[in-house]
Amino acid sequence: MSVVVAASNNGKELWYLTRGSGIVALLLLTASVLLGVANTTRWKTDRWPRFIVYGLHRNVTLLALTFTVVHVVTTIVDSFAPIGLVDAFVPFLSPYRPFWLGLGTVAFDLLLALIVTSFLRRRIGTRAWRAVHWLAYASWPVALLHTFGTGSDVRAGWMLFLGVGSGLSVLAAVMWRLLAARDALPAVRAGVTLATVGVLVGLLVWARSGPLERGWAARAGTPRTLLVRPTRRTSVAIAARRPIHPKPKTRAASLPTRRFTGSLHGTIGEAPTNRGLVVVTIDGVSRGGFRGRVHIALRGFPVEGGGVQMTDSVVGLLPTGAGAWSSGTVTGLQGTEILSDVHVSAHRLLRLRISLRLGGSSVTGSISGVPVSA
């Protein structure tokens, strides 16, 4: 197993905020494109005069930029992947999925150029502003490719629905724009239509053989140190049957009340879930300072060769003779060391450091911990 410091050092809030803000930014950018097309066709109704369409287009674009900034900032602050401030503005330099992350940087730069030139429209002239404005429309397909190439939810049904729905919406808007352009030559209409349809079909074909296929995380350029890889699949499937987050117990008899160190012997296995995810489990017995059972489950998206790119975790301790597990989550991964906080009571945690040595389907190592205030 090769792992490094994970995002859980900052809590999972940053991880979820990054994913959520990115998805919202894509939807807002899609809405901005649709409103932009409506604005160029001078579309209006009795209830929706042109100035409302124009105002919505401007405000939705600004809102899309706001959520994009949140997405970028949380990605940089989160310590899961080696993404720095420079990577937010200069594309294709990051060691983490450089091409697909770089596409997101390009989309962000195009959005910034659109906003800046809109504020300077009177100074730079309408022609220059219009050229940048049309160029900024390229941020939408680039952002969509970035979402599919880098996003962790691409294999989820709801994410596919949003992605395909966004693509079909923009395709319909482009077709409408062509039909509304009475002065456009038939050859131009046919060419733009074929190009738009071809891009959408190409995206679907690529997604089927790329992000939707097993092993995409590794092929996309995720550093090997961020991929959790067990040596081989075994028959251990306890984590697939047990909820990933058992309810923490407020009391746990026989848990150490002082700093301790013990040895660990057990097995490692991998099992699929019914949602397309994979759970890597480590079940072992501890001797020494802590005597009892140790259970670790890392859940995430499968990567090539087995294992997962972790999105969720649980660590459980069951002291010998106790009737209930005490649980917590992984707070950090450093090489073959797992850091975790396990709930002892409402006001006390047991901070663990678990060092592992893998050999086939077996695992040995050590476990140490110290009580801390919650």
C-alpha cells in the first residue's frame, strides 16, 4: 500500500466543498452559455424583456466565477493532492493529473479574461471585447472535459446525468442559434451543426473508454503515492457488509487511558460495493499496550491494479472482552502509516498511529496511541 498525507487532515469538509463548488460552477457556466445564446438571438417575451435576459447572463456568469474561485481555493488549501497556487493560473504544470487539471486552469483563465474585459469594455472597445467574449465560450467545453477527467464523481449516475444534460442543453441552444440566424449560409449551418454534434458524441465515446473505465485514476496522472493499492484481493469482505461509519460509542471498556504501543497482525482485502466503489479492509488483532481487534476500511473509486482512491474511511477498535466497537476516521496517511482519531467518549479521543508492513494477503505492524481532549 502506497499512500501519503490525505485531505482528511483538514477534515472532509474541504473535500466535499471542492467537489460541490466545482459541480455548481459547471452548472452555472452551462446556464451562462444558454443565456448568452438567448441574448445574441435577441430573445424576449412579455415577461422576460431583453434587459432581464442580459442581466441574468451577466449575474450568472459572475456567480459561476465565484463558485469557480471557491473550487480553486479549496483545492489548493486541501492537502490531498499536490496542487499549488501557481497551478490555479498556469496550466499543465501540476504533478496531479496535469492535463486534466490544466484544462480546469484554462477554463478559469478564460473566465477571468471575460470578467476583466467586461469591466474594461469602454476602454478596449467593443470589437476587442466581443472577440474575448466569444473566446470565453470555449471555457464551457474545457470545463466539462476537466470535470470528467479530474472529478471523483464521474462514475456516479447523477454526475453522468448532469454532464450529458448540460451537453444536450448547449447543443440545443447552438441549434436554435443557427436556425435564428437568417443570414447564415446553409454550408455554415451544416458545418457548425456537425461540429457541435461531433464534439458531444466524441465526448461520450471518450468518457466510455476513459473516466468510466476502471483504472482511470492512474491513467489520468494521479501520483502513485496517492493511490491505495493492496497486494491482492482476498476473501475478507467484512467492510462491504458493515456500514462505513458505525455510530461512535460514548463508552468503550478497556480502551487505553494512557500512551501505549502494541503489535498488530491481520489480513488485508478488497471488496466492491453496490455503488461502483471499492472498500479496502484491514482486520487485525493487537497485542501489547492495546489488546483487542482493529478494523480499518478505506472506501473510494477503484484504481488500476486494485485498491482505491480514498474518499471515505473508518477505523474501529474492539477491546478484548468489550461488547461494542469504538470508531473514528482516518485523519492522515503517511507512506504505510495511518493516522486516526477514535472516539473514546463525548470529550475524549484516542489519537492513533498505525504502521503497516504488507506481505501477500497478510499485514503486520504496530499500533500506538495517546488520549487527547475532543
